[in-house]
Amino acid sequence: MAVMDIKRKFQNLLRKQESVPSPVEEDINHDLFTGEPAIAKYKHSHVVNPHEEQEVLENIEEVYFNNRHVDTSEYELQKVPENPDLDQIDRDRQKLRKQLQVVSKKVSDLVLQNHPAYATELQRVMELQKTLQLASIICANGRRQLSGARKSFTTASLKMLANYRKRQQLIGLLKSLRTIKTLQRTDLRLREMMEEEDYCSAIQLCLECQKAASTFKHFTCISELSSKLQDTLEMIEEQLDVALSKTCSHFDVVHYEKVQIAYRLLDKTQTAMDQLHMHFTSAIHSTAFQIVLGYVELCSGTGDSNFQKRSYVDLCKNITQESFKPCLVDLCKALWEVMKSYHKTILWHESHDEEFIRESGVDVDISLKMKYIRQKLDHGLTRIWHDVQQKVKIYILGTDMANFKLEDFIRVLDLVNRLIEIGEEFCGSKSEGLQDSLKQQSLNYFKNHHRYRMDELGMFLENEGWEICPVKSNFTLLQLLEFRFMKSWTRSPTTNSLVNSQYVAEGEESLPNGDHRGGGERYFDQYKDEGSPFDVQPDEEENEDVFSGSWDDEDGGGSDTDSDEPDELKQDYIDELTGEAQSNRQFRRRISRNKNQRHIPIVTNTTLNVLRVIGKYMQMMTVLKPIAFDVINCMSQLFEYYLYTVHIFFGADTWVMNERSLNNRLHLTLQRIRNNLIAETPVPGAPPTDPENGRDKIPQPHLSPIVDLSGSGRLFGLAERVVAAESLVFLASQMELLYPHLEAMIPGNKKVFLQQFFSQTVKMAAELRKPVYWTVSVQAVDYDNILHHMSGVKWDVKDIMSQHNSYVDVMLKSLEQLSVRLVDINRRVPIPKVVYDLIWEHCVRLSNRTIVEGYAGAKKCSNEGRALMQLDFQQFLSKLETIVDLRPIPEREYVEAYIKAYYLPESQMDSWILEHKEYSNKQLLSLINSVDHINKKARQRLIATVEDMDRQRR
């Protein structure tokens, strides 16, 4: 504690010494500084070692060199320990004293070193003081002389000068007053210029007036005039804004150029661009609202003014079904005008802004403004199209289109699809929102419509009399009104060139691939001056020219085979019943030539109806490609239902369903159609099925009672069968023509479905001919009667016969009668060559199989009897070649191989039986039992082989 008290007392003592003021300096005689400085007397007398001084300076602690305020006394006292040592304190004191002396010496040396410079500067100050005293004397003398001059002039001279100055001032004032008068009269001229829409001159005049007003702002009246000019300039800007808004609905190049030049004078081009986009947005909203409002008020008929207060969404919900389409057309036209105006605005700036930059030279500010305008215009494309898209989307979704006719619905889709194409050309947008809403509504509509069409097709098929519908010989689906849009594929700017030569109707030529009109700007270039893409109306008044008076008049173009030839053919045949075989051959060939020369499409009313429905489906698919797969799927159901119906009506007889009449692919196709498309007939007493499982299925149709398929006089409905089967084949051929277009529109991941549909269903149409005509061939000839005649023939004769058996004549007579019936039917329905050959092929195959079956019925047979078999068959073949034009004769080897098998040695019988599995078990056993040159053991072995083969077949 004692030490702390001592430290505190030392500190107080030191503070008191610091607070004592230093003695006042004595007046310094500056003359003394001309010589040696006064501080020289304080020089130390003893010599000090410089190295020692430097060592002392380096040992001084850093705290003494700190610029900040530091209490060095307190710092030294803090270093005193708790138990002070006087010797140590004295040593520290001496050390500090020595350091002080060294520092003081160092300072004095620096002062002595800088003293000459100080003396020189002080001398210059003394000289400046003398110069200032001299200047003061000169100023006093000048003032005295000016005072004398002022007294020497008279008062009159001064008044004359004052009057002249006043005159000059009044002349200036007069000029100013005249200018002010002119400024006051410019307001009327400015209004006249605004009425004349001479915005540039008005702005230039107003700016000049403002500049003049700023020159005379010291006049009191000018302040009011300046305010009035500012109001006038603001009025001009308002008029410019109104003029700018007019370009949104109708773009006029001259008008827009005036407005832009005016804004450039005002240096507000960027502001003008911002205002322009606001006006475009406002124009879209107001235009859409006014058009829909007009139709709502027109259709309501009440004159209710409350419609004005409703929102656009509510107004769209009040559009009636009758006014929906015309309102949509007007709405699209109005929105098209707005978009076209914006497009023309961009074109104007592209052509004029670059020119303006070139005229202005290298001006960074102008370049930045032009860049801003270009960016604003580019960004505005998406914004404007979004507003247009939203207005149309709200309008579309505001009405339930479930009850629309398909033609009206397709027209609506066409309009919206055209607008979507315009939007893609306008800003590159795919309009996903609008397309998605259309897709969902279209799918809902299309599913209901397709169900109605399938029911309608079922009704058509059940009431179809299967009579030929007379159409022109060059008839194709392109001649139907529903397919007229395909004729313009090579001309339309909206469809790719997918039509090859087989698509083009007679008299038209397809353009080469890639040669399309339009290019990058199709709509905006085509309708840049007048009209709109929505002015094109469907060709409702176009007439079809597909029907002819009768098929007899369509003979392929001027051949000698005319309408009366069937009668002549029939008469020739009657005369030749007792004639030679050569005449019969000529008759048969004339029938064949008649078939080849006729190229008349065989269609029914139902076929035309299916084609028309397919045409409407394709129209919908073309205008709304997102639902293309669903439409193609429904289109396939139309064809599948038609194919399945033809099979059920004409090819599903119990005696027809065998391996020879129905191949495996056709069987699988029919099975798939039945499982996927045909609803099961409810069985009485059976538990009810889930209605959801059969919701998309169609009931199986029933053949109309007016169609007779059992009468032998009409060849068991051959005419109806020809019409049904060939109309299906014609429908398949027309579907093949549509394949490229369908493939182009269906999504890539769904093309497998399209390929499978054509390969597994469309191409099966021709395969259905076989079961359809097999029934006729089975019943046209009484094969059982022939077997009965053959059963009475004795084949164990001992002599070689030279006369054939009577069953051959019976069989040939039956075939000749069939030929007469075919001619008679050909007069009513043209039988195509392929059908004619197919019927005869079936009949010849059945005849040959009947012959083999008759030969297999022989219980005993001699070698002479086998020779008689060969004679009978050769007679049959020779006469058959005069009746039919088939080469080679079907299954000729089938009969000949069976007859020759009688002569085979025992060693070859085993291999022959194994190789000829086309013969039945009965026929092979009969052959083995009738051969007499093999022993009993071999016969038993062969019988066992046949039984093994029969078990394998089962």
C-alpha cells in the first residue's frame, strides 16, 4: 500500500509540472538570424561517441515513439516493483536522462542543419511586406485621381448617356414584347396542327416556344405562358398516345411513322414502346370483350345492360350453340388484326431503325435505345400471343360442345388449329395450354360421337341389302366431299406434302416434295394487305360427282363389251349345248374377257357411309394432331366392324369353317375383333356381366331378312356375297391409300399399332374372299349326288374300257350349269376376274376331292378298273379346260397321285403314305385294302401306319 501511495504522489507531481505554462518568449530580433543560430550556444562541450548515441537511440522503448497520447510518467511508475529498489530506480533515472540528452542533441543537430533554409524563407517574407506597402500607396493615388475626374464631368453629359441607355433598353423591350405576343398566339396554331395530325410540326413549334419563353422568363407574364405551353405539350403527348393506340387494331405505315418521329422529337421512344405494348394488351382484352358481348346481347334479345358489367368468362358461358361458330370466327378475325398490326410494327422498326442509326452516326445513346426497342418488341411477341391464346381458350372452354354436329365441331377445331399455326408463326409458340384443353374436350366429344357412329354403322349393316351402288369407274375416296381437304395438300400452307400420285384426283397434279407456297411467313405474308386466314369457308355448296346411272354404262371406256353382251353370251352358250368343245371354249373366253374389261368399283351405301365417316375423322385428326392416335384407333374399329360383319353374314357357315377356307392369320384377326369389339350376347339365366367391360363394345349385327342366301337359283346369294366381299376389299384399298397420311400424323411411339392394323386387319380383307365364296362352291354342285353315281360303278372289271363313266358327265353338266348361273349373275353384278377364278378354283378342288372320295369308296378294284379311273379323270380334265380358264388345274396331282398309288410296289407304299398326309384316314385305308399285290402282313403294317398318322393328327 505504501508503494502505491508513493506512485500516486509522483503522478500528481508530474501532472502539476505539465500544467505550468512555459515562459513567454522574448521579442526576437530577426536580424539576429542572419548569422549563426542562437541554439548554437547550447552545444555540448564534450565529445560523444556516435555509435554509443545510436545504441542509446535504438534502446529507447517504442512507447516513446507512439503518436498516440501516452502518459510516459505513468508508464515508468508502473514499471516500479512492489518492493522498490532505490539503486535500480536511480539506474533507471540515469538511463532515461542519458536517453533524453541523446534525443535533445539529435534534435539540436537537425535544427542546425535546417537553419539556412529558414533564414532564406524569412528574407523572402520581409521583401513581400515591402512590396505590399508600395501597392497600397499606388491604390491610394489612383483613388484620388478618379475622384478628380468624376468632379470634372458635368451633370448634362451624364444625363445624355443615361437617356441613350434607356432608349436602347426600350428598343430591346419592344422586341421582347413582340416575341411575347407571338408566343401567346401560338396556342391556336398548335391546336390546328393537332387536328391535322401534324404532330412533328406541333412539337417543334412548342419546343421552340418553350425555349423562347425561358429566354424571357424575367417577365411576369411569361411564367403563366410557360405553364400554358407545358400544358399544351402534355396535351400533344396525350394526343400522340391516342394516335399510337389506333395502330393496334389497324396498322397504317404513314400514321405510325408520324407518331414515331414525334416521339423521337420528344426523346421518348422508349416510353412510346412501353405505351404501345400496354395498348396492344388493352386492345386484345377490349376487342374480345366487345365481340363476345355483342353476340350475347344479340342472342339474349332482352337488351339487358347488366351484360356490360359481367366478366369475359361469364359472357363466354352465355354464348348459344347457334352463335358459337360465327362468334369464334369474328373473335379470331379481330385477334388476327391485332397480331398482324404487331407484326407490321416489328417489320417497320426492322426497316427504319437501322436507317435511323446510320443517319445519326455513331451515337451510343441512340444505339442503346434502338436495342431496347428491339428487345421490347421481341419479348412482346410471347406476351401478346399469350393474351390471345387465353382469350380463345376461355371462349372454347366456356361452351359445352357435346351436342355439336361433327361438321361444326371440325370447323371449330380447324379455326383454333389455324390460330395455333398463326401463333407458331408469330412467336414460335406451340400453344400447349390451348392444345391440351382442345385435346381433352375433343376426346370427350369424339368418344361420344364415335359410339354414335358405331351404332349407326350397325344399323346400316343390319338393313343393308348388299346391292351394288353405281359409282363411276374412276371413283376414289378423294371424290367424296369429306376428303376434299386432301386435294389441297399440295397447295395448303398448313399441311405437309404427303400426297403422291395415287392421292391426286383425276385432272390434278402433285407438286414436287418440298415445293410449298409460303415459306417462313405464310399467313402474315399471304394476308398482309387484306383478308384474314379465317375468311376461308368450307365448301358446303360443292357437289359430289361420284354416281353413274348404272354400272352397265361404266365399261372401262369404249370397248366392244357393252350392256347387251351378257344376253349374247348366254344365247351363244345355249346354242352350244349340243355343239363342239371349241365353241364352248370361245364362250368361256368371252366371259373371261368381259370380266377383265370391267373396272367398276363394287361398293354399297354402307361402304360409302364408312368412307365418309373416315373422311370426317381424318379432318378432325388433321386439325388436332394430339388426338391422332385415338382417332386412328376409332377408324380401325370402323373397318374391323365392317370386316367382322361380312365374315359373320357370309363366311361363318358351319360347313365353311375348315382349314382350307380360313387361314390361321385371318382366324386370329377375327378372334381378336370378336374379343375386343363385339359385345357378348346375353344368355338367358346367366349371371349379369359388368357393364363397364362391355361399354366400348358393339352388339353383333344380324343379317337383313331380305337377303336370301339359301336359294340355289341365285347361287346361294352369290350376288350379295360379291358385293359384300368386294366392297370390303375396295374399302381396304382406299385405306391403303390413306396409310402415308396416317403414318405422318400418328405419334412415333404409336406407329407400331398402325403397322399391325394394316398388316393384321386391312390386308386380311382379301383373305376373307375364300370363306365367303367357299360356301357357294360347296353348294353350287351336288357332290353327294356325284358320290352316289360313283358308288354304283364297278371298278373290278376285267376288260379295259374305252368309254368313260356317266358320273363324269353329271359332274361336267353341273359345272356347265354353274357357268350359266355365273353369266346370269354377272348381268346384275359384275363379277371380278379374281372372284371368278376363286369360285372355279374352289369348285375344281371340291370336284377333285369328290373324285378321290369316290375312288376311295371302291371295295374292289382291278388293274383294268384303275385304268378306267384314269380314263374318267382325263375325260373330266379335257372337258373342264373348255369351261374354266384356270391353268394349271388345281389339285390335279391330288387325284393323279391317288390313282397311281395303286401301282406302287410294296417297298414304296410306306414312304408314300408318310409323305401324303393330305389324304384322309378312310382314303388311305381304302387304298391299302384295294391293292392286291401286297401280302397280308404288309397290309397290316400299312394299316397300323395309317392309324398312327390319324392319332398324330388328332
